[in-house]
Amino acid sequence: MDVNVILQVATLAVVTVGGYLLRLGKTGLEEGVKASAQKGAEVAIENYNWPQKLSQELQKARGAERQELRFKAYGLLWSKQRPLAIYDHSVLDGAAAKKLSAELSDWYFNEDGGLLLTRHVRDFYFALQDLLRSAGAQEWRAERSPEAPREIFTGLLAREGLLGAQDALEYLTGPDGAGVDPNEWPGPAASLAKRWRQDIARLATRWDRLQPAERFAVLQQVASTLRTSMVNDVESRLR
């Protein structure tokens, strides 16, 4: 083969390979620059959002701490309501109501007490406390009837036309009787609790007209409703 031809072929090969390598190097360089720019942008955005992320993490930590304290506080409040339980056998009268009211006040002003009540549980608590204080100023005696207190209580609410209390009770019971879906709590609980408190206060003004079994049903159900709201409050935050 002619030497000139060989030189021409070799030169063409070198030029072709060199061009390919040059293009490859240029592409790799561009990709590297793009990757570095993207990484730099991500770091810059992360640094920019860091205060917000830090605030969110602090809120989570504080929320978890508050919930732990609330669980303890609600447990203490729960234990003080034993005299109003269906299966308790202690005497339930004006003196007992006055004593229980004082114990609830002690709890409320304890460091693990009322400070941890949420807005949607507070009025359920005060409904019970208002009732106990009003009843504690009178002479009466309740009767722990074998009949279900819920049935007596709901009948009493209907008879007295206390629609706010009926709506609150219906909400807490749930459409199928299974209670409130934790994912939907508190929903309208705060506004219903205010209406509940108003109606229970009205019922307290009619205390002397109630039968002994009705008095127990009212006290037991008002306390039970408070406990239900407490359970919802804690359960919805533990899931």
C-alpha cells in the first residue's frame, strides 16, 4: 500500500478518535458541572430551610413531652372520680359532692392539673365541677339505681329539652355507638362542650325536682362524659 495512503488513513483515525474523546470529555464535564450545581442548590435550600426544620422538630419534641404530662394529669383526674362510678358503694349526697368538688379543685391547681387541659376538654371538666358545687350546697341523697344511668340520663335530657347536651352526647357516642374516630377528634368538640356545660348548669338549677336515681344518673353521666373526652384527647395523639 502506498505510504501516503497509510498516513492519510492513520491521520483520519486519530482525528476521529480524538474528536470522539473530546466530545465524551465535554459531555462528562457538563454532567459533572450540572450535578455539582444541583447538589449545591440542594445544600443551599436545606441551609435556608434549616431554621424551619429545627422549629418543627422542637415542636414535635415539646408536643410529645406535653402529651406525656397530659396523660399523667388525666390519670390523676380519672382516679378522683371513683365516687361517681356505677359500681362504687359510697354514700353520694350533698356532703360527698362538696368534698369531691374540693378534690377536683386541688387537682386543677396542681402542677399536673388544669394547666394541661385542652380547650375541647376544659368545658366538660367545668360542667362537672359546676354541677358538684351547686349540688354540694344543698341537702339531698342519690340512689345508685340498678337501671342503666345512660338511659335515665338521656330520658331526662329529652324531658327537659336540653338539646345542647343531647348533641354533645350523640357526638361522643358516635353514629354506631363506637365513639368518635380518633382521626376526627376534636372536630366540633369545643363548641359542643360549651353547649354541654350550659345545659348541665340548667339541669343543676332543677336539682331539687329530680328523683334520687336521676341525681345519680346525672352525676355519673356528666363524669363519664368528661372521661370519654379525656380518652379521645389522649388516644387521638397516641396514634
